[in-house]
Amino acid sequence: MEVNPLSIILVKSDSKGDRLLFRYPYTLPQQFQTSVTPARKTPYSLIHTGDDILQNGPPSNICFDQLYGISDKDLATLFAVKSELCNQKFELKVNDVRFVSHPTLLRSDQGSDQKSSDIQINVVFALHAQASSSVVKCYYELSKRIGIALIYEERRDGYFSREIKTMVAVMDENSALQEQEQPTSATGTGGPVGTGSGTGPTGTSGQTVVTNAAVTAAGIAVGVFDTILKNTTLAQFIKTIYHDLCTTGLLNVTMNQTVTLSFCLPQKAHQFHKKGMAVEPETIDRCLESLKPYHGMLLLVDPSELFDCVPPSGANMLLQLIEVYNPLKSLQNMASDAELLIDYVYQIVGHLVYWAKATIIYPLCETNVYVIAPDAQLNIHSNLSEKFATKFPGMSLFEVISDFSLPTSIGHLTTPLQHPTRQGRLAQMVLWMLQHHLLMQLHTYVQFVANLDGIEEEELEAGRSSSDRVHPMHVLYGSSAPSASSSQPLAVPSTGNRKHSLSEDRYSDSLSALLTTATSVTSHTRPSSASHRSNISHSSVGGLQTASSTENDESIASNDDDDKLKRLLAAFPEPDRKAVARIPAASNPEDLALMVRLWKAGYFKGEHHLEEIMYFENLRRSQLLQLVDKFREVLIIYETEDPAIASLYSDHPVE
């Protein structure tokens, strides 16, 4: 994607007429000057002029990444708009060039005796026609800011009016000299840049063919703009903007030693750390909207370079944040240490990320899992290995990064017996690889998937077995079997596959224990006298009463647990409830309560990683891992990158 501007054009329109005051670049590249129309090899050879329409490509006004083929007079006519079109977006497409600007209307009072005159200022950016809408929007915003700065300086001390007079005087002087030297030649204001037709001649392949006349005319304009560049600070201001946009995409220039213009073209700025990666502003906005207090910040440049992108009003807060900066800390911890509100920290960090001065990470710790980024620049033509060797003498980038061929945590690469200096060196190397987008962090996500296999089969088998089962009493007594209301003792439930409550088991076991105790006492004790028999009977009854009261308390507690388990299981839908109830850990009220709490909060939909759950639910990693292990029949885990952070690393942002 082409993000560099082809040209910056300054046009004014007032009562004295329309004028192209300055444009940059105006010098011809070396390739441009040598690509003239070839001469005949022999007197009999023909020169192809491109008159065959069928073989011609589409007309082009771009030659060696510069604007070509439109004269200064035509440009002045195109962009000297009427007052009705001022203070709004202006966009024009000519062949393969798109012009974007924000015309500004300036009302200047020239004195009490003279009427105020309106001056229309238009700072136009020439872009490639295929530039994306976000790139066009950024250049429009820049044109608007330049216009506002010019209005401010004009009202403050008449800066723009002085610059106009100087530029116009140089052009008029040059035109007078040309008329004296070549009175028969008619030239446009400032000298034409190309043919008057508005489009440059093209060859059969669509490439521009430059004529000697065009080169001569452009050379005349070079002298004019050279003089303007030396004598006016506004022209130097425009030149600085062009070079900064083409090199770094970051602007921090001062107009008239008063107004500082700060601007970032993110599509260009983020390519400084990784070539070919165009990060759209919408992607950065999505990342910043997903910013959480548990996230961390990793600086990509030296802290001394941060103050160029921050306005003076925010310099103090940035200084406070930089003093406590540590990639091992979360944003919340840094905000607390710097005594700043977390919202202010969000704004500062978001500004640094937009300007490609920092990136978002999870604070560095031993449990972080990293893997080589899929688009890491590790080819033989990359100079990262040399930078790494310079930063860490005696270490090889390919040897170190090979440990992360598979997802690996930092804790697996360190041992308690290692010297702390070596562990710190490993952390520094990981941070360096994160700064250069060589590593990508993976997070653990949890997904709830109910395992319904076997539930329907068990229900069918249970139904058939209950209908076919014959009660033993019917076998012995036939139709005269005792009814359920008889005084016969109840049978103890079997511990088979049939599901039953915990209270039934405990109550049945206690009842059997009591019956066994009473039988043993009466059978193994011989009464010697009435008093002895009475003492034994009283002691036996007392023991039975104490044991029965204890067992009753336990049965009541177990009944409460059963009710709690039922209420917790009721939170799940019917199919999921059966799948959860089959898990042994579901019989523990504490484990089931934590499971239901996280399930209701929506953490088990595969959209929240463990670090996020730990922060918002105030849990330890060990607690979460134990819970996932206990309910592993319905909870599955997988590792992937955080979509919000990964969009800053990939050429194709995650939607």
C-alpha cells in the first residue's frame, strides 16, 4: 500500500488572482532527467510515439513516485476553490493521482480605511489513487491542521501575508527575467512542469516518456522554487513535512517558531519497527478499546524520544509514568506507583501506541507462553541477527529463538539453580524479541463443551432394567408379598450405577451402624442382677441417643448440601446439567459453586483467557487450573494469541 505523498502543493486565491505559491518536491530525480526521448539509431529507424490507442496503457501522472504532467497553472486553477467549498473536505482524482485537502478561508483586516479581504488557503496532498480511505482521511486531517496553524499565525502577526509577498515577488522577478531573455516564449506562472494537456505522454507499457522540452521547463521551475525555499520559512516548513512523512511518518515541526505541529501517520510509522506492516488507525482503536488494567506496556524506543510526540500539557504525566515504567508491571500497578488515575494512563499509553513508540503486552512473568511469530523476519537478508549480536555479545539470535519453535514458557527455560543474572539476561532477550515482533504470546482460553455421549444410552438402559427387574418378595411370596407400608425393615440401597443422594448413603450407613451396635451390646452382655441390667439398659440408651443426635446433625447438613447442589445445577440448561452432574467434582459444593459462578459470568465461551479471569475474579492461577482439571469432561482449553494485541503484530489485522 502506497502511503507516501507524491507532492505537497500550496495554493492561494484572493482578489489579486489564483497562484500556486510552492510545491515540493520540485527537483527532478536523476532517472527522470535521463529518461528522455531516445534518438534514432539510424536515419531509417522509426520512433514509436505512442499514437496507437489500442496499445497505450492508461494515462499516468506519476513518474518515479513524483507528480508529473500537470502544469503549475492548471494546478492553481484546480485548487483555487470558491469560498463555498472552504472549511470542508476537498478530494479530486485525476488519472492515477488523488488530491486531498481542506481549503481554509482566512479573513485578514488590512487596516481601518481598507475593507477586509478574504484569502483562501489550500494545502493539497497528492497521493496514489489506490490509497486506502484511512490514508486519505489522515492526510485530510493533516491539511486541516496546517490550515488552522496558518490562520493562527496570520492573526497573531501577519505571518502568512508576509510569506505570500516574498513568494510572489520571487515569481514575478523570475517571470520578468524570462521575458527579457526569451520575449517570444510564453510561460506560465512559475514555469510549467509538464505539458499543457494535463497528462504526460505514455508508452505502450504505460510508463511515462519524458520529453526534452518538459525537462527544460521543469528546470526553470526548479530555480524559482529554490529561491523561495531559501527565502521563506513556510516553504521550509512544507519541505520538512514531506521528508518526515516519507521517512518516519511522524511530524514534530514548528511554524514561525511559535506553533508546533505534531502528527502521526500510523500506516507509515509502524513500518519503522517492521517493514511491510501497515497498521490501520481502526485497528489501533480496537486494541485500545480492549485495554485492561492487567495489561502492560513495552517501549519500542528510548524514553528520551517519547517527549517529541506528546504536547506540553501532557509532558508532566508522561514523565511520572516513565519514572515507574517496568515491563514486569501492569498498567494498574504503574498507575498506582505514579499516583495517576488509570484513565490518564490509558490515554498516555494509547497515544504512545498510536505513535509507534510502545506496544501492548502482558507483564513479563515465568508463566507467559511465547512462540515464534508466523511472520517473523528471520530471512537471510534481515539484519536483526547482527543487531541481536551487538545488543547481547556472545549470543546467537537463531539459537535463542529456536527454543520458542514450539510454545514455551519462560519458566521452562530457567531453573532455580541458574544464577539470577542469567535469568535476567533471558528476560532482556525476550523483551528485545518482542520489540522486534519476533515472538508472540499465547494465552490459555477455556471453552465449555457439554459431553452428552452415553447419557441417552444410560437412560434407556435404566428404563429397561427397572421395568424388567422382579422384586425378590414376589419370587418368595407371589401375590401375597408384603406391601410397602408393612413393618418390615427397609432394604439398604445398593451402591451400583444407580444415582442417589449423599444423604441417603450417610443415613443408611449410620442406621446400620446403630443396629449393629445395639445387637452386639445385647447379645454379648449377661444380666446378673436387676440393677446391673438397669445400668446396662440406661447406658445403652444414652449412647444410642448421643449417636443418633450426631447422625441427625450430619444428615441435616447433608440435606442442606444436597439442596445447594440442586440449586447450583439448576443454573445449567437440561442437557448441560446432566453432563455436569455426572462429574465427581460436582458433588463438592465449593467446586461446583466456583464453576457456576464463572459459567454465569461468561468466562467459558472461549473469549476470555486465564489472566483476565484471574484479574476480574480475584483468583490464583492454581485455583483455575485445578477447577479446569476437575471439570475436564466439560471444560476444554486451548492456547492462542490475544486478538486485540495480535492485530498490532499481523499484516492482516484480526477482525
